[in-house]
Amino acid sequence: MTVKIIIPAIPPSMNKFSGRENVWEYRKLKQEWKDMIYLLCRERPTKPFEKATVRITYFFPTRTRHDPDNYAGKMILDGLTAAKIIKDDSFDCIELILRGDYDKKKPRTEIEVIPQ
């Protein structure tokens, strides 16, 4: 069973929080992403996947250059763990694939969790 989640938003770049003291804003956004993942996940495994491939594709509204390390999926992976879709977000449990694409009319984040 593959779990697919489409979120009609893109998480903020980690550059927004790096070296800054806006911890409360970060925590608020992280909780919002956890909630979105939980609410938008229509099908859940009966128990969290022990091992999985997590494929995250960001569809940006512009063709501006985006660095993958700034969109490494921290908020998303924490959300998948909290929603009990994956057991843990460590290297022991997941293989992470990041992609970036362009969709001016419908920017979004697509998440696929494929059990191994």
C-alpha cells in the first residue's frame, strides 16, 4: 500500500529559520504541517511502515532556483512520523528522494510513502 498525500502548499525554506531566533514561528509552522499531513492523508497503514521510501516533490510557482538542502523535508518527515505513517524518520527507516518541479497555477507538495 503506497500512501500519497497532496498538500496545496510548499513548506518554507529552512533558510527562513537558519541562524534566527524565531523559534515560536518555526514551532507553529511545524505543527501546522503535522496537522495538514494528518488531515490530508486519506489512507493510513494499519501500523507504521518499518522501512519506506519517501518521495517528496515540490511544485514551485516560479522557476526560481531552489536548493534541495533548504527543502529537505524536516517538517514533512516529522509529520509522517506523528501521523504514524512511518515508524521513524531516521536513515534506518527511510530512503528519502527529493524532487523539484514547476507548476505556476497549482503550487503544491506531493508526498509518496512506499513501503519496502
